[in-house]
Amino acid sequence: MTKPVVSLREITAETVRAICELEPHQAQSGFVAPNAVSIAQAHFNPAAVFRAIYADEMPVGFIMWRPDDDGASCFLWRFMIDGRHQGEGYGREAITLWLESLPPQGYKLARLSYVPGGAGPHGFYLARGFLDTGETRANGEKLMELAL
Ligand SMILES: CC(C)(COP(=O)(O)OP(=O)(O)OC[C@H]1O[C@@H](n2cnc3c(N)ncnc32)[C@H](O)[C@@H]1OP(=O)(O)O)[C@@H](O)C(=O)NCCC(=O)NCCS
């Protein structure tokens, strides 16, 4: 069987409900906000960009980012693959697509923060080339970055 093609697609009135129903495994719920909350927050942050992650024609996840104030770096604000679709390589493909889209827009650095914890995404991001900055945000999240 051929590997599904992963794409980042705009969310529409027709697809928004399906995207809001995507959720990580219950044990991962502390690592990322529900997609409906992220989409609502994006409406109050005009610089935020969000996309659904598709594997072929099937919605499997959600990604949202925003430019930092310096204009040179971009912050990965939300990223998730539905629990039923994890472990298929979709997360890796999706973040690769996102990272590849940044230099043509002038970004030199990708940044993110994560909730530390056993089943958390730290190892996933390390394997994608992100490095710990050593900084911790007031909410306890740790910062990572990747020079593009
Ligand atoms: C992190 C997440 C997006 C990964 O998505 P995924 O589609 O399951 O990941 P993939 O199948 O593409 O995995 C790619 C590789 O990363 C590894 N990997 C996946 N999750 C990992 C984790 N939490 N820690 C370490 N490695 C991980 C896989 O084993 C795979 O390794 P390989 O390249 O050796 O085969 C997904 O687990 C998720 O949605 N987690 C809950 C929400 C979350 O934590 N989001 C991040 C908010 S900052």
C-alpha cells in the first residue's frame, strides 16, 4: 500500500467540526489545548495561522503558529495528531512541511514550548533537530528552538 500524502490544509465551515473532534490520547490531554480552544484563540490573535493536518483525504491533526515580534522567528503554538492516528509518521511529515515553509517567508528560527513529562513530545522535537534553550516559561513550559 502506498504511504498517505500528508498536507496542511485550511479549515473551512465544512471541515471545522471534524477538526474540533480530533484529540490526542487522554494521557496526553495536558500537553495541548483542545483544537476548538486553539481556533477560538486564533480569532483574537490576527497573526496566528492554523491548519488541519490531512493524510490523503483524512483529517488527522492540527497545527497552529504565530510569528514572533522580531519577525525573524516563528513560534509553534499548537501541534497535535489524533490519538487514533499517532505512530504513522504523520506528525513527522507535518512538522517537516511546516519547517520547510518558513525560510521562503523569511524566518530564520523556529521556536516552541512544551510541557515536560514522561509521555510528552520532548523526544519527538529533539529527533526533529530542535534544541533546548534552557529557558522555562512562567507556566512551567520549556523552550526549544531550531535554526532554519
Ligand atoms: C507529538 C506528536 C505530535 C507526534 O505525532 P505522531 O504522528 O505520533 O509522530 P510520528 O508517528 O510522526 O513519529 C515520528 C517519530 O517520532 C517518534 N515519537 C513520536 N512521539 C514521540 C514522543 N512523544 N517522544 C519521543 N519520540 C516520539 C516516533 O517513534 C517516530 O520515531 P522514528 O522516526 O524513529 O520512527 C503526537 O504524539 C501528539 O499529538 N502528542 C500529543 C500532543 C502533544 O504533545 N503535542 C505537542 C504540543 S507542544
